[in-house]
Amino acid sequence: PQSVNELGGYKVQGRDADAARRMIEDARALESDYVVTRNEEMAHALTRELTRRGHETIAMVNFMHDNTVAEDRHAGYVRALDEAGIALEPEYVITDTIQGPEALRMQILALLGLRRRPTAVFCATAHHAWFVAEELQRLGYTIPEDVELAVVDDNRMQEQGDFPILAAVQQSYEMGCIAAEMLRKRLQEPGMPLQQVELGYSLNFEPSA
């Protein structure tokens, strides 16, 4: 609630780069309660593991950078590539602008159809990883032998899929509980000090293929 008040009301989510950048700047400037995962660190750890396994063409599928989660996960991906001496190539980065499942599938098909196809894909969400896995299997590729997947797994994809993946697992349930308690306290005591919590995560790495 205090975030909405600070911004002077609700804002329409941006759908172009300039609008997204302004939203991120506004969000980072706010002094408000929050509970988040260490998103940059988590994305960096997953991408670094892919580079450690020898991958040099690593793609990323992410939402548009109109929120701090998407931007921080992109930053972690870029940092790990840079540390490994791998140049960031825009053609390997898919931005899901939420135009529907078919639009996302077409983006993934274009990625997999590149002359220099990525050997690994870092998916910022399990939602994206399911789409990538489905298209890989439909095209006859094997995971992880042909393309290895790394994912921020917040809905137990690693347990449900029939293929090995690299996963960073968030504390989603705990995050929801803490956020609800924060809100309850804020409503009861509007003037209380800020509550800002960063949660950890666990890394579950399957053996290399």
C-alpha cells in the first residue's frame, strides 16, 4: 500500500524499453517493505554452472524488464557470461512480452533455428522452461544432451519433468507467508520501521550429461 501511495496511484505496466526503465527507476527509488529472493545472485549461480559445464552459447528467456525481478535475473546472467569471457549476443535473449503462448513459441522456434543454436538455455521462470522443453522435445532434441536447461524453479518443475535440469529453487511458500505478515503489521502500525527481507535459495544440479 505505501508503494502505491508513494507513486501517486497505480501505474499501467510499461510495454516498451523506455517505459520499463522508468518503472524500474521508480521501483528502486521507493522506500517500502519488501520480501524478495536474491535474484541477481541466483541467476548468476545458474549461468555460471552452465559455463563451468563448457557451454559457450547460452540463451536466456525472460519477461520484459519492467520489474526488478526480471532485470536482476538478466543482470546475473550477463555477469556470469562476462566472467567467463562470453560476449552477450542479443539474438540469444528472448523477451516474453506476454502476447500469448503462440507468440512465445514462435520466439523459441526462432532461437532454436539459429545457425549457431544455443547449447544451453537459462529460463528466468519455470513457466518459460516448460515452453522451451516442449519445443525441444517436439523438434526431437534431447535434454540435456542436445540442449541443457537451467531454471529458477518456483513450482517444482524439477520433480515433475522427465528430464534433468539445473534448478535454483526459491522459498515461494515462505515468501508468501512473510509478505502477508508484513502487510498485516503495516496495516496495524503504518508508522513502523521498514521491513525488508532477502531470502536465500537452494541449488539443485543434476549430474552433467
